[in-house]
Amino acid sequence: MNLPAHKVSYLMKEAEKKFKASWDYAKSVYKTAGSLKPFNRAVEELERDLNEIREFAGLKGETKLPKLKDSSPVGIRLLERDISKEFFNFQLELLERTKKEETEEEDLGLGL
């Protein structure tokens, strides 16, 4: 499937909102119970969402996100940073696809 970029962008924004809500919940659980399970669950859900969006966008490859192994605040912040980078890289990949499609459309238009 090859959804248009604006529709994929909408799906990305929705996935990001869903992830932020799950991440905030995980932070609250961590403060009271010290459990990493909600963080890893949020990451797993995001990974699944991003892979579905990749498929809808017609992008090759698969998103693999790291999971938390230790409960240090530094580890949590590093994972949060890695996930932000993943969102950014995904958006760059989508932008490159869009530019390629626009160039191909322009090339086809010149031949007419």
C-alpha cells in the first residue's frame, strides 16, 4: 500500500500522541512502583504502530526499538531520546519518498 504523505503524516501524529500518553502513564507507574513493564509495553506498541505505518506508506524495512533493561533515570531518558530520533528518521524517510515521487511525476509530465 502507498498512502499519500499527508495521510501517513496524520497516522504518525496519532501514533506519537498515543505513545506520549502511554509514556506518561509509564512514568507515573515508575514513580510509585518502580516497574519498567509499562515503559516496555509503550515501546512495543509504538514499534508495532510504526511498522504498520511503514507498510501503509510503502516503505521497506522494519522499525526495531530498544527496550529498557535497567531502571535508572538516565536509561529512561536515553530511551526517550532514541525514540525521538526514530520519529525524526521515519519522517525523513517519508520526506525522501515524497520528493522521489514528486520528481518521478515531474519527469512523467515532461514527456507529454
